Amino acid sequence: MLCDVEGCSHDTLDCPAVFARGDMDRVFVLDEDTLVYFGNNAFPETSDSPVVFVDRQCQNPRTVATIQDATFSALGYDNSTSPYTDGTYLYCLGYHGGYGGQTALFRIDPNTGETVELLENVDVPIDLLLGAVGSKFVLIQFEQEPPPDNSEEFTSTAPQRIVHWLFDPATGTLQQLASYDTPRGVLDSYTAEILDGTYYQIDWAAGTASTLDPETGEAHLFAENIPAEYREENHWVDDKVEDWLVFSYPMVMINVKTGEVRQRPALPDNYWNGGAHQPSIHLNLGDTLLVDCRYEPYTRTDIGPDGTPTTVDTSRGYLGLISAEDFLNGVPNYTEVGEYTT
């Protein structure tokens, strides 16, 4: 529990670990003593976004920087939206002028409050951040080319080129790292993910999996002949657990050392948002994982901007620890540690 105030019920704004909905989307661990959160994730967006440090009990907040005309979208839902730190600076992907604005990569100096938009002088239009490898970032560009006669609309089968760029924040230089073509709007023919600082790429059409050396661009094949039944579905990688790349769509695992490909054993489904979902990995501690192990329906009361209460039917999730071995073998041996609400 973040709040350690004696007698606190943790369900009102008097609790230091409770925030008004929209003030803060989620909180991140900066170091052993400090948490960080980014403000201005609410609709409608305002013009400035504070970056706030608090201690591990969510007390003693201090705004270390205020980023003007910037917003942050869905921070922390995956590698591409997570903030990064090199021990000196804090880096975060955001947008100028709201979610419809220009993509920006901000470098924040917590000691001085100085904020630099690192992509300001980059000629290539950047759309997303894939992750970090060493001291550099991998950025994603979706090339947008108009139809030849400038009249027809793009179709779902029209090809689109996706380019990955290696970006050095110290020098501002870009180096093309990889590119591939996919039907427009369809990203399932190719998977690229950065996990533990390693760039993994799976070519589902070819049935191969490789790592990519970011400095040389050289690919190192570690799996081939991926069975066809895993290659024509949606593809979503959860994490790297021990030596396995673990996918929830499809339910497959690929060993990065041996190249073995096998069906992922299923854990009991969680039921929320009208459907069944496999437990998600919220924190990977190596031999132990923190996952959402069960859900219960409940009714939440929100207070609107005009002070009117509104009831929302939603779910209360419970987090549990599970060994990596049990997770990989589909054994639901959880140690429940707490709950969170959605």
C-alpha cells in the first residue's frame, strides 16, 4: 500500500494516494525513494502538463517541470508509452497541442525543470516510440503516400511501409534500423518489440524470429518454421518470461535461445469488459510475475464536473504473484497481494 497514514480508508481525496480522476493517469517508479506522474491526461486537455515527483507513500509532491502546450496519451500501457530515465534525465513521448497534435519526445531535467523537445529538428515525421536499446531510442514512422491519381481512398489491403529509426538523444541523429511493408492498418504480419533492451522481430509471413543488433542492423535468427496455425491471427506479445517470448494472441511461446515454438498453456480466464481475458503481466521480476489474477463486478460512483454523481458498472481487479514456472505451465498458483479498480 502506497499510503501509510494510520487509520486512512484510502477511498477519499484526503488519502495522499488517491487522485481525482483525470489529474493523473498512472504512477511510475523512478527510484527506490521516488514516484513520478504526469498530469493533464484528462479530456479536454489543458495547455500545460506538470511532471510531479512524490515519495513512495505518495506524499510531499513537488512539480519538477511544467511542459507547455503538451499532453500525454495512455502512459504506461506498454513499452511505447512508458517514461524512461538514464539516471539524469527523464524521457517521455507526448504530443504538442493535444492528442491530435505533433508527436514529441521530451527530455526533462528534474533538477532544473528544463524541458527539451528532442524531435523538434528531426525531418522525419515520427508517429510512435517502440522502446529503448542502450542509450538510444527506436522510433516508428508510418509512411503516408497518396494514391497515384490523388483521388481514390486508401483501402485496407493497400500496402503501407513502416520504418524504424534509431535515435540518439545526445546528438539528435537518426539512423534507419528496419522497415517492412504491411497491408494498411494491419500490423499483424510482422511483430517488432523491445524487451529487456533487446530488439526482437518476428516475420509471421516467413515464419521466422530474430534479434536485431541496433548498431550494425544485423539480424540474428533464433527461430524458423513457426507453425502455420500461429501465423494467421492477430499477434500480441505480452513479455519475455525467462527465455520465452509469451504471446496472448495467438497463445504461443517462442524460446529465444533454442528456437522452440509451442502452445502457451492457458491460465483460468479473467472476465471483464464483456469478455474473457488471460491474466496480464503488470510487473516482471524475473522468477516472479505480478498479474491480474481475478475480477469482481462492482458499481462505482463518479462525480462529474458539475458535481452530479454518476454510477458506473465496472470491475474490481485483484493482483497476484505467480512464479514464472507456474505462469509458463498454466498453473494458477497465485499469492494475492491487493486490488485495483478500473
